[in-house]
Amino acid sequence: MMVKVRRVQGEYLQRRSDGKNAVQQGGVIYNQGSVKSSDIRSNLSLELPNKYLGRHLIIEVYGCSFEKLNDTEKLRKVMISAAKRAGATILGDFFHKFNPHGVSGIVVIAESHISIHTWPEYGYAAIDIYTCGNIDVELIKRELLSFLQPAFFMDIELKRGLPLTEVNQSRD
């Protein structure tokens, strides 16, 4: 649990309840004392590849129509179609319609997954596109945004897996 937030040089420094600091940059929280990659590598008994293992695109969409965000079958069709067009290998899908409204859905692909969680009453959806393969993530993003027609959206891409990077060099 974070407490006492203050702004420091364009970032937010937060003091956690355990007394340690965390820095928030662009919505991502980095905890003080993060382990250095050299420490992790020296404690592992396996050879680690010198490449990232995956891309994780997180998309926040706002100002979408209630009807589109609440239409389970259309969301499913758009996500499956986008996955196929992007070159993904579809393994399965699962979608759930909430009562009175809202949808959660996932398309599981051999390369990882594409998921959506909607809040039609707020015109909002949270979308994840995660892949460890060579598929066109931007095509999936474009097709989902084309269907949802948000007033605006934000996205962030995370490189997942290795190489391990030093997020925070300060140590307690």
C-alpha cells in the first residue's frame, strides 16, 4: 500500500507502508531496491538469452459507445479476426458477459494472448496484447481501435522477459 505521494522532477515519489520508496513514471511503479541484473544472473544456474522474450502492449480506451463495449459477440469476432490477420495462431477464446453490463474476453494465441475488459457505463476498456512471437501487434491495435472508435486512448509497450535491466540502481 502506497502512502505520502510527492512530485519529484516530473516523477512521483511514493513512500510505501513498509517505509521503502517507489518511483512512478508514466503509470509504471518502480520499487526502490529493485534487484540488479548482475545479481540475478550470478544467482541463476542457467544461460540466459540476450534478447527480450515478449512485447506487452497495454491500451486504455475512453469515450467508446456503450453498445460496442457491451457486445460480446462483436468484440469476440473483431479480436479473433485481428489475431488471424496479424499472423497469430489461435488456440482458443473465452468471453463472459456481466450482468447488467460489461465484457471480459481473451483470445489465447500460441504467441500468448489478447484480452479486453470493458466498463460500458464509463465508456472505458482495458486491452492487453501480449506476444512472444512475430505477429503484427500494431495491426491488432488498429483493428480494435477502429471498431471501438474511442474519443481518445493511451498505450504503453513493455518489453517482457530478458535481457534483465537495472530498473533502479539504488539499494537499501
